[in-house]
Amino acid sequence: MAKSVPMKLAKLTKKTTFDNMKPKSQKAAIFSLLNSGHKLDLLKAFKLTGTMKLAARVSEFRNMGCNIEGEKKHFKTKFGTAGKYMEYSMKPNKASKQLSKYYVNN
């Protein structure tokens, strides 16, 4: 039996079905999500775009001048040990506005 999608992710998925656009690449999809104000972690990025290299894409966008912030989140694993992951968000700036012309279909 398939597990249901957590409610928080289900809301994000409904908002980001890419109905009016079809990203040309995983990188374009990640940029579109971050540029539209969504916060992404590795699991959300994988489910929405299929990428396993979110940190690499974030690094590329930062090198292009985008203002992407990462927040370290802590959790407890099912084995009782501590775990952590990064959640990324982007604040609009001049570079992200210029890149949106390339990555986002109008």
C-alpha cells in the first residue's frame, strides 16, 4: 500500500504542477520553485523535480549571483539519533531577475 504524501508537501505539490509552463530541465524547475518563493529541501526537490543534486544546483545559482539562503533543520531519526538537512529559499535580487528571463517561461 502506497504511503500518502504529507499534507505540507501535498499543498506545495498542488501549487507547483507547472500547468502553464513546462521547465526545460531540473535546474529550471528548481529555479522556478525558489524564485516563486517556495522553500526546498532535498526530499521536496526530488519529489517535484526528480533531482538528487539540490545542493549542487543551489551552489550554481549562488555562483551566478542569486541570493539563496540555507537554513539547517534538525530532526530525530527513527533510530533515535540526531539528523540534519538544509532547507533553501531565495530572496529576489538583480541576478535572479535576470536569470528568471532565461529559466522561467512567460
